[in-house]
Amino acid sequence: MMSREQNERITRVGAGTPAGKLMRLYWQPAALADELMGERPIKPVRLLGQDLVLFRDETGRLGLLDRDCPHRGADLAFGRLEGGGLRCAFHGWLFDAAGRCLDTPAEPEGSTLCTRIRQKSYPVIERGGIIFAYLGEGEPPAFPAFDCFTAPDSHVFAFKGLIDCNWLQALEVGIDPAHASFLHRFFEDEDTSGAYGKQFRGASAGSDMPMTQVLREFPRPVIEVERADYGLRLTALRRIDDEHTHVRVTNLAFPHAFVIPMSPEMTITQWHVPVDDTSCYWYAIFTSFTGAVDKAQMRAQRLELYELPDYRPRRNKANDYGFSAEEQREQTYTGMGNDINVHDQWAVESQGRIQDRTREHLGQTDKAITLYRRLLQAAIDQAEAGERPLMVLSPDEAAGLTGPATIDSIGPTVGWEEHWRRLERERRTGAPWGAKDHAA
């Protein structure tokens, strides 16, 4: 059982906190690239408890600055894009993407005040349809050569959604293979041919058995967890019969992402990014190993459940997540519709804004959560000691981290290890964009 002090240490991420120091050593998703489209590419961002403004200047360069103007604290998110940067609407002070003050037009002719002014700026880079920010000191780490970062734009799709709770409990649902047989249980199976863009609605590789049937009929997986260079690999085995076993391989990419199969053709890389201590966004990159992603369909599916501009869920605590007692009796285990993001959202938000882990009782199926928390605590200790934690990568280290491998398949009960590795190799070999080799 965890103490209150330990729980505070691993959940709080503001500036100066132990976990906050760790999180600032990594690139963090700050916005979708789509959010800077249109005539006014300026967006307020709250990230790790900091208030920032993200913009794309007239030349297309990205900038991320502290949100309060250094003159008298006005909100730069209401500024104007002109003169090569972002101009404050209060007195016209102008800042470029690097935070340099270019102009203080209300000052007397010949004033050199602007040469002594600098607004705090942060490195930003666009990858896979997401704009990442680095809020730490010194040189940012290199990006791993994961599939979501190496696939071309045509084969990736990015989206996000707001969750009204601490980032850690939102992440932990993704490294819990046992919950899917209950939280995501459907009493009837759909035609798998219409499963594009939907998780747990298609058939597993090597079978025509719908994933919903697998989860419903085999609720006691054997879970294996092993350490990996990027974090953890999880394997959940559901024995179908003497000859067939369902194998699901997923990954925890430290510090707060997981990589999971969506279908035999597509994987999901998903981060749970702290807005502050009591809310977070999930950011996901969907990566296709076959044809180009149908981005219009994927986006339309998700906008049925999320409202712009803040990507707030339409089903939420205020409307009981759309709960229907009749549906719970006849269609789904939760009675909250057929989208698993809603199920996950209810599960983690119902734990409170910050889960009280002093009251929980973990079981054997929680082994990945237990091991992850040890990794997290060790990394926080390393960051405090000025050491380099897991996944703070040099360019050479990053180039060697490919994949990571995922699978959702039904194969032989004897020899399932080689079966899923063979399927993974075949998928990578057949990818039209040249997926990098991965030692599964």
C-alpha cells in the first residue's frame, strides 16, 4: 500500500516538484498540428501547470512562449501575428518565436529597451501530427525511431481528448490488460468488416473471431510483464482451447505513453499529458502498416464524442457519461455506449481528481502497474540527483529504439511466442513506407 507522501511525489507535476522535474526532461505533446490551422494560428496552452502561448508566425515557424507579456503581464494569447512574431495587444510589444523582443513601439524614438527584454521561450517541433514542446533546461532528448515518428504523414493520424483527472491514473488504465474483459465488454458482436477506426471491434490477426468475443468469453488472462529499453512490454494470454491462444502484446513507453494494437493493420501510440495536477489530455498517433489512413473518417468518428475547440468529451461526469440502465442490461457492461474512450474516462475520473492510492489493494493482474510505479519512482530519484533517467535519449540511443512491437492475434497454444513474432515481422516487412526492423 502506498503512503500519502509517496502518492503526492509521483502525481504532482508543477514546477519544482519531484515528478515535475522528471517530466520536464522529456518532449511533451502540447497541441495537435490541426489546432494551428486557419487564419489565426495562435493557441493558449496549459502544460505541466504552466500557462503558455503557442503560435506559428508568418513564415511558418513555430513558437512557444510564456503567456504573460513581460511588460505588464497582459495575455499574449490575444496577441496579433505581425512583424515577424507575436505582438501584444496591450502596448504593441513584439516577440519572435525565440522570445526576442523585436519592438516596443510606444517607447520614445531611439529607445533600446527592447534589446534588454526577453520572453521565456521553449523548443517546439512537429512530429506525426502533434506539436511537441520541451519545458526543461538544456538540450532536449532525441526522439526514438518509433513507428509513429518514422511513418509518412499519409500513414498517421493524430487526435486528442481531455480527461478530468490526474495523468497517472489515466495512464495506468492503459497498462492494465485485465480490465478490457469487463469495462469494454459487449454482449453482442458486430460485423468486423465495419470495424475501421474502432478499437476492440475487429477480428484478431489469424482468426475471424471478433475481439469483443475474445474479451467477453475469456476474462482471466495470464499476464506477463518484462522490462524493455523503452519501458515495459506486456503480454496477455487468453487460452481459447488446447490448440489456440489469444496473444495481445502492448508496451509502456516511459514516462507516460503506451503503444498498443488497434487492428492487424494499425497501432496506437498514446500519451497521457498533464495539463496540471488534476487534468490531462490523451494524445494519440494512429499508425497504419498497410494503406494510407482515412483521416477524414477517423476524425469524423472521434468528433462524434469530442467538442472543439478544447476536445472536451460530450459524454462526461455532468451527464453521467450517457449511462443507460437498459443498455447496461442488454448491450454493454458499462451502459455507457460503444466507445472505449468513454469507458476509460469514467473509470479513471471516478477515482477522483487525484486517486488516493493509500486505499487501493492491488492484485496479481496489476503487476504492470506495480512495476511501472517502481520505474517512475526510480526515475524521479535519478532526476533529483541530476542523473539521466530512462528514455532521456542521445541521438545514437534514439536511432536504435524502433517499433515497439505490438500484436493482437490468435495462434497456437504451443509456440505462440514464435507465432506473434513472425506476424510482426511480416507486417513490418510489408509496410509500404519501410517500417524499420525491430527485434521482437
